[in-house]
Amino acid sequence: MTATTGTPDPDAGHPVTGLDEVVHQRARLGILTIAHEAHRVEFGYLRTHLELTAGNLSKHLSVLETAGLIEIQKGYEGRRGRTWITLTATGTTALADEIARLKQLIARVETTNGQ
């Protein structure tokens, strides 16, 4: 958008082009958001609150881990095996970038709705 006219700037890319497919997918965005809020989150908590199957959640976690956005630690709590997920610095940056792009999109919609 140009500052003076409120019309799209043809030289500026549309904010949607900056959305990261790894981050933007609903389940993965949820994983990153919850991990950001909690600092460390247990697999079962994510499965329950994101309403995913264990297999589906595992696949999304694998994508995020491969991209370097999360770290996965396995261990025990008492006698029960546990898996904990934490956001990496790269993951924190990727989430912040995604939120910034989404805010830009929202601002564009709100601007055009007011005309």
C-alpha cells in the first residue's frame, strides 16, 4: 500500500507471498504458538489441544524439527516415557515473521473494508 493513497504499491510484494508454508499450516502454527507460550510442551498436551492423532502430530513435529524450528527431547517422568517440544531461536523468529505477515494481511483487509 502506498502511504498517501492507500492503494496497493505495485513494487511491493503482497504479504501473502512471505508466508512460510512450513509455519503457516494450521497444526504447525498451533504447535509453534503453544511451544512459544509454554516454553516447553509435552506431546500429549499438543495432541489433545490441537485435536490431532499421535501419528499426524509426529509428522508435523518432524517437519518442524527438520526445519530447525523446534527441538524434541525424549525422556522419562517417573516410569512413563515423555516427549517434550521446545521452540528454537530460529523457530521464535519464524513465528514472529509469520505473525507480522498475518498482521499485514489483516491491515490490508481492514483498510479495504473501510472504503
